[in-house]
Amino acid sequence: MIKRKIKTTKRNIATLLFIGFICIFGCTSKEETYLYGSWIWEGSGNKAEEITGFTLGKGGLASTINIRKNHYETWLLDDNALIIEGKKIEDTCFTFLSDTFYIKSLTKDRLVVIYNDKKYHYKKEQ
């Protein structure tokens, strides 16, 4: 009787671990899938050195595009809030940086966010 309960418990734990693994590495929302890639601010210039934006990668990795003072490192999606964290560089000092962008609309190639009470339009780099 005790051996049967142990086997059942081991089987249940293995099943739960498998489901957890699948959800962590295989369950992504449509919004999250759309967010992967490089986003260019539509207000930036046309020359390569004038283009600004950010890149959102799988596994929660992030980086900035031509923004010298901000260095994004990670990102996550919390409902309609895109939270990007990293470091702010001023002179030789590094401070923690957390930017929250409230998503107003998102398609495969367009992103509109509210950041610091202003609306920003981004297009996905092709």
C-alpha cells in the first residue's frame, strides 16, 4: 500500500514537472511572440546612426539600439505593461533602470506605447 502511494506520488510529480517545463519553454502568448524582434522609434532619423529603439529577444533578453545612456538587459510582459530593465549610464556611474511602456496597440510590425505620458510609435525592423 505504501509503495503504491510512493509510485503514484512520483508519477504525479513527474507529470507536474513536465507540464511546468512545457509552459515555461513552450507557452507564449500571441502578444509576446509579436514583441520578439527589433523595434525602431518612428521619430528617429533615417541614417543608421540616427535610428533608435530596442530589441526584445526570447528568454527575456533585451538591448537598446543607439541609445548610449540606457543599456537594456531584460524584459517581461505584464498584462499590457512592457517592463524593460537594465542600467543607466551617467559619466562612470551605473544605476538600475526600469522602463514601463503601456501597450496601446500591437501588430506583427507596429507597436504603439505610452511612456511617461507620451505616445510613441515603433515599427519592427525587417
